[in-house]
Amino acid sequence: MIRNIREFMWRKIPLVAYQGMRYCAWYAVIYLPRSLFLWDKRVQPKIQGFASSNTSGLMDSLGAINVLSPTEMCRVMTWHGSDKGRIWHNYTVIYSVLFGKLRNLPLRIFELGLGTNNPQLVSTMGVDGQPGASLRGWRELFPKAFLYGADIDRDILFEEDRIKTFYCDQLDSVAIRELWSQPELSEGMDIIIDDGLHTFEGNVSFLEGSLEHLRPGGIYVVEDILGATLDDWRDRLQSVYVPRFPGYEFALIELPNDSNSLDNNLLVIRKPVN
């Protein structure tokens, strides 16, 4: 019933009006109650670190996060139609700490997965998905940054002010190499976010073809990790990635969320400066 109502609204109501209604609902149900009544409550994420040595304060900074504390990033991403700061996922509380001090820098940010609304694709966001929502949110949050993205759905690729997108199939190593061979992407990225297929195989495929394109000191994030695959990630981090990438820090994060016990998990990777 709820899905049918959402689909009807998406088809019949202008995009800006629909976007505003969804934002107001989030503000009334999530942001305002937490700001007024839960400001003194603390719920921390569960974080497991993996590294060849103690290098930076990544684990300390992540451990201080309060997942009940809504942020400006939550509001901005929700307004643009991204699910990163809403009920199902609350990643923006993490990103506010990871990226907060970087917001006025001329960064290069890349995100895989534009949010296709094609129901024929495995990676679909559903009929009310808004392709490009997260990139437009990042553009507002990082006023000096250049934003890049990629998706397997060629029909939703677009180019706007400070945003350019490309085709990529993250299960295809050739397609990943072709993506990073694009002249616009040749200088590497300060932030890379995998919000694509959300399978262990897909995440590993894109990570192994993309991590080298992260700039020194940069951050790589894998979103929407299924709880059922967390042990697979732990095994791979310990046995493969820590030995292969000395100096890198890896943090596997489980975010408490009463609405989502399925995939509200992240992998955060920080590349050493030297």
C-alpha cells in the first residue's frame, strides 16, 4: 500500500513538490524529534579496525560519533533525495566527522552508483529514485569540489555545473579500467564512494580496480554492506588487504538503526599520506 502511494505521488506530483514533501516528513519524524528530545542521548557505532600499524586517529574520530545526532549533511542529502541521511541509512553522521573539515577544499569526489530508477536493473532505487541525488548533495556541501560519478545505467548519465558522470559496470574489470582512463579522472580522487551494486563480489571488484586512484590521505567508502557478508569482509581485510596495502587503515562500521538491520554498514579506508 505504502509503495503504491509513493509511486502514485512520484508520477503525479512535480518533482520539487514531491521532494519537498519527503523532506518535510523526514524533518518532522527524524530531525526535529532527535534535535529536541535526544540531544543528550548517545548511541555509538560498532567499529572494528584493521591496519598494519597505528597511523592516524581514524578509529578515535569514528568512535566519538553519536548516531542519534542529526547534522547539516543529513538535511542537505535528504533535501536532494539521497537516502544517506534518512530513516533507512544514517551515513551522514559518519560523513560529517570524516569530511567536515574538508568542506571548503577544492576536492575531487567520485561516487559509483547514481541511483537508477530503472526497475529492470539489479541496482535500482525503485520508481521514486532520484538519479544524481547524492552528487548534487555533495556539490552543495563541498562548494569548491569537482564531482564525478558512474553508473551501469547509461540513460541516467548527466553533466551539470561541477558534475560529470560516466558509464561503468563494477563487475567488469575492463569497464573499471576504461572508467579510470578517462582524462577527467586521471588526477585521482580525494574521496571515492561505492554506492553501486551492494554485493560482496561487486564491492571487491570495484575496490581492487579503484583504490590505486585514491590520492594520498584520501578516503574510500563502501556503503550498504550486508550484515550477512561482514564475516567475509573481516576475513578479506585481515588476510588480503592489510598485508597488500601497508599503511592503509580499514574500519568496518556497523551503525545501530532500529529501521534497518539488513545493510546499514560501511567500510571506510584511509590511504596514508606518504
